[in-house]
Amino acid sequence: MFTHITADPDILGGKPCIKGTRLSVEFILELFASGATREEILSAYPQLTGEAIEEALRYAARSLKNEIILTAEVAA
């Protein structure tokens, strides 16, 4: 369901983040909340893709909907 999101207890205390980075879903939301555009985020963090950003937003929305806890792929 979420191919770009992972949660590893050894990375950022297990916060959901973009796979292959130390950029949390929470951080992506904070960037948007502070007024950054998608293009600005992609420019500032070239390791991100547009698909990863969109998935982070979907993950956040789904995790808040009806207070359902979603699981992300856990790194081995």
C-alpha cells in the first residue's frame, strides 16, 4: 500500500519516513505547513520524488482518518 514509506526503530526512533532517507512524514508535513511548495521541497531535497511526497501526504491523511493506526514496511 505504501511503497515509499518505511518505519525502522533504528532510524528516527521508528517514525514513518521516506524509504532510503531520514526524512520523516512529519517533516514533510511541517514543510508544507510552513508554506513550502512541492517544487521547493523537491529542489531542496533531491533525494525525494514527487511520488514519495504524495505518498507521505496520503499516509498522514490515512493515519489520522478515524484514528486508525497504519503499519508501514518495517526494515529488517
